[in-house]
Amino acid sequence: MFLVFAAVISVMPDQVQAAEKKYLMLQVRLLTDEGIKEYGDGLDLSGLTFCLLGQRTDSGQWEPVETAYDEAVGEVVSVDYYYFSYFKADFGRITDPELYSAFKVVLKENSSYAMEDLAVELGDIGQLTTPSKDYYLDLTKKVVPADSTEATADIISAGWTGTGTEPDPYSAAVTVDRFTDEINIRTANENAVITYGQQDYTGRLTAVVNYGSNVYEFTVTSEDGSKVSCYRAEVTREKYDPLPPSASLKGVSPSAEGGADGMITGLDSAKLYEYRGENDTDYTPVKQGSTEITGLTPGKYYVRFAETESQYASKDREVVVKEPVIHTITLPEENIPEGITVLECPETMTEGRTFTIRLQLPENTLIKNIGYSYKAGEWTATSAFSGVQHMQEDGHTVAVLQRDALSHDITITGITLLEGKYYTVTAGPEDTESASPFIQCEISVTGEGELVSGDTYYEEGSDITAVAAIRDDWRGYAELSSLTVYRKGTDEVIEPDSLTKTDKNEWSLSLAVQDDIEIRFGIYTYPCDTAELDEVIALIGDLDQYVDNAEKDILITRLNEQGAFRKQPLKNQPMVDNYTALLRAAYESATVRADLTDSKEVSVTLEGNPHTYDGKPWEPGVTVTYQGNVLRKGIDYLVYFPEDMTSVGDKDIRIEFIGLYRGEITVKGSIVEKQADRPADQSGEGNKAADTGVRDSYAGYVSAALSSMLLMSAAVAVRMRKKK
């Protein structure tokens, strides 16, 4: 639903051509990989400049088209939102449209956004309630290359300590995420320890990349603590140059001559500003969170975004605070209707500032407008203020008019009253938390009403009809589910005189107005089809099965985005399909860790098995091969010995696979009693035992050992079990 605000304006003789002027209003939105972002999605579009160009009929040349905005011909420099539904670029009234055969809107070059030129047609002045032909200015965010998307890590020393001889390498690259502004550091052995800034991190470190030059010096200590390697990585992150502040900044004159209460308004409370006077060299900071700069005398001022950790100072935006121009307000007593009490009415007003009139009204009375007259050269013109707000104060109805000062003296000529019992009728969606119903459906109310301050009032007993209709571009993607009348401000339902459900796209009702009411419509939006998305997620399965690397990080990031896409309506199915394709690509790029549990291609050898009891802890060397290749201890697997590796008996030794592999197995080693007259081993193979995949029992081994004087290699009993 779109609400319409109206004003009563008298047309001067030199304004009789105004109705022939055209207008253009366009919706602005941002296209991203995650979908379309509109109002309410945290966008910051301040400072963007859109230009309306026309192709001359006589020469064929494109040039800026003159509009009602004086600051920049043919330009809209600020983007704002329109009734909670969308961002808009409003070019206002366009003069001399007949000079051109075609029109287009372009985006001025900037460092953050891009947009393809959009051919447009102009609309009539009377259509100011909605954007022209549902045009969209589709912006895309420019890809800002990271200062260093992949920075290699330089080893500054490689001194090994302890008894270890194997390197425990750090991964070959440092990755810098330009979206999160983080540096990711990994170790090849996920159980190795990174020490950085007197803090220890197991396997992985993520740190913020600050603006400027960043040096990361850290060490990697092997899992067993026997080896330490030192590294240095340097990453530079440059500040960016912001656009200057928006042209919506406005200078406000002091309230009186010689005053110092001038202002600059229109600041964004989320931005950090500073300003200087025309003859100043130093800038004065503006308190963060401010929407205006106060305490100014007349003159030129230069406002810019202040330099911060992430950005340089912007270029200046010139703003003029003019000398005060003061005009009179005359309210003759004879022009005040009987029963009205004047609570507030200033005798003067200053151009660029606001003034307020407050009137206490009799019961069952509203003000439609306040008429006034003014001198313009030889002419005496008349006009009227609309937009009078009504509120309750101490049991009385008070009318409040707050307006920007005019550029001439005025005399209040009359106050038009609406007398009798009148009620308001408002319309909107049942779902007041979301902007989407406004986009999907329009509702109109017809009847003999009176427009007061943008609201339509209906006299008690008036018959009205309300029609809710799905917008053309949403038909087939949504349907109406309810159309209900409530007493205003409550959930009390009022039964209409009739309710007609023409089809799923249009419903209507009628009733006689007896109170302030709200008419609410409900919409069922068809959900998107997620069957293919569900299929991809089923394929992905448990994330623990993937190698811990950058590809896995991308997969996790994509996977975490699914919630937003599952909520998309069927109308946005192409966007969901695109996300599904990106998720599938991330899945196909991720590397699955081979599960070696119960694998017949794994062979494990324990050095010196069985071990003859000697009273000391036994920690045999372990050799693991997979598909004939020797795996690396600490990188491909870890070894866990039981607590008691001294006494005689079987010992379950656990092998846990890591890195490119997963799962675990248990092999059985043995400590046997020392034989007093046991002959020396003649074979040279001693205590070496190889697991050939045949699971011989320990008892069988003992029997063979006692019956043979020549101790050959014996098979290690290996018991495989799945990882818990």
C-alpha cells in the first residue's frame, strides 16, 4: 500500500505551465551474490549521484536535463527511502521535456558502485505516488581487490631444537580474506601450536588485518614440542578515499540578525564529519552521532568526512549559511473561527527555519487547511497550508502546523474547519514487520471522504469500499489470504457488510464507517523450490570429512548462507538456483579426507615387537603405509600409547589419522618376559613385526616363539575399530 500526501497550492500567473512538466522517480536496489538488497538491508547509498540525460531532438547529443533541483541540473545526489518500501531517486519536476527524443539515467563514476545506463520514459506530474513504470536502478558493488589476496610466509629462522629430525611444516601460504579483512594462518599438522603475541593457537590462527602495514611474526611448535620454526608474514591494507558528503547538507540561517545559532543540517549520524569556515585552515570535529552542526554565524562552510582508521578525509562539500531574512506572520483576530483558542503563533519567521502554530479546537472539529495571502510584486496571491496534525492534549484536540518559513510576509486569511463526527480509515498488511507486503499488494479505499493532513476522514455512516489486489508482477507468485477490518489500535474485528473474493489475486469489502478503523490484508507468498538445494546439502554431509583448508572455509561460508535463501519467495527462484550452483561448486572443490578405518590398504609396523621386558617404558617406532606409500607421523597420523607401556602383556596402540585422512585403527604390541637362556637372534630381523593384514592371535605368536630357536619376523595382531 502506498499512502498519498496532498497539499493545497495556489498557482501564480507565471506558473500556469507547471502541469505540463514531467517527473521521474526510480527505485534503487543493490544486486549481490546473496540476492537483491533493498531498504532495510543495511545499505549505505549516501553520496551517490544519478544523472538524467536527454537526447536532443535537434542535434542528437546527450546532455543533462534541467529539473526542479537547483543545486545540480539533471542530478539527484542523495538517495532516500519512500514509505518504508524502497530507496528512490526522485528527479522531481522536469522542465522542457519536449526538447528531447529519449532519456536515460546514468550513475556518476565512483569507487564503490557500478550501474548500467537505464533508458527511461518520463511520467506525468499526477503520478507522484509510485515509481515510474517500476523502473529499477540496479547497482552492483565494485570488486575492490585485496591489497594482498595471497601473501607468502617468509621463514626468518629455521632452528630445530630437541631430538626431532622431521620438519613440522607450516602451510605454504597465508590467505587474506578481503571480505572479512582477516589473515588466516594454518599449520600442516593440525595439532601443532602457533604462538603469536604471547598467545598459543592449535593448528590455526585468524587475526584482523589493520589498515597500513601489518607484520605477523610467529612460531610453530611441533606436536611433541621437539621442533620450533619461526615465520614472518607482511600484509598491507590501504585506506580508501570516500565520496564527499551528500548534497543534501543544508545551511540554516540564524534566527535573528547578528545571531550565532545558524546550522548545517542533513548529516548522517553514522558518519564522522569535520568542518571549517571559509577563512579557516583547521577543521573542527563534529561529535559522532550528530545530525547537524550548530552555533554558526552566516558565511561559507566546508564540510567533509573526517579521516579514520579505514578511510582518508574526503573532499569538501560547500554549504552556505545565509544572513537571516525575516518575514512577518499576521493573524487577524477576525479570521479566527469561534471556539478556537490560539496557543502559539509567532509574529515573525526566518527563511530556512521552521515555525509552529498551535490551535486548540472545539469538540468534533478538525482543520482542513489554513489559508494565507502574500504580496508578490504587483500581485496579491493566496495559498493554504495543509499538513496540519491533530493530537490530544489535556482532553482537548490541538491542531499543530509546523512548516519551513516562507520567503515573504504572510497574513492568515482563514481557517477551514471540518465539523461533525469523522473517522479515519487506514489500510495495510497484517504483517507489519516486513516491507514485502507493500511491494506485493496494493489496497485502495473509495468513498465520500475528506482529505485532512494526508489522511482521509469519513463522516459517520459513510459507505466505503476497500479493494486489495496483488500487483501484476507478483501474480502467480503470491495470493491473498485475508482481508479484515479492525477497530483502530486494537485487534477487535469488525464484520464488514460484504466481503467478495473475486479470485486469489483480488478481494474487496464494503461497510459503513462507525469508528476509526484499520483494514488489513494478508498474503501467502509461494516459497521457492529448495529440492536441488536439499540434494546438494545431503551430498555435503558431515563437514569433518573434509580437509581443513581454504576450500573447506569457502564451503562452510556458503553453507552458512542457506538460511537467507530458503526464505526467498518463488519469484526469486533464479537467485536461489544461482546460490545452489555456487554451493555445489564449493562442495566439488572441497577435498574429502580418505577414511582409513578398516582399510585393507593400510599396513602398520611396530619396531621391536614383541619387546622383551627390561623395566623401562617401551615406545616403539611406528611405520604406517597406505597404498604402498609411507605416511608422515604428525602430518598424516598420530600415535597414542596406553599409560602402561612397562609391564608384561598386550598393549593396544591407537593410530589416529589426520590431515588428508580420517578414522583410526588399533594395533597390538606385546611386552614379553625375559628368557634366561634365550639364544641370540641369528636373522638380523630381531623384534620387527609387520602387519600384513592377517590378524594372527597373540597366543599363536607365543607358541611359535617358544618352539623355534630362530626368531623371525612375526605378524602383529592388529585390531581395527571405527573412530568414535
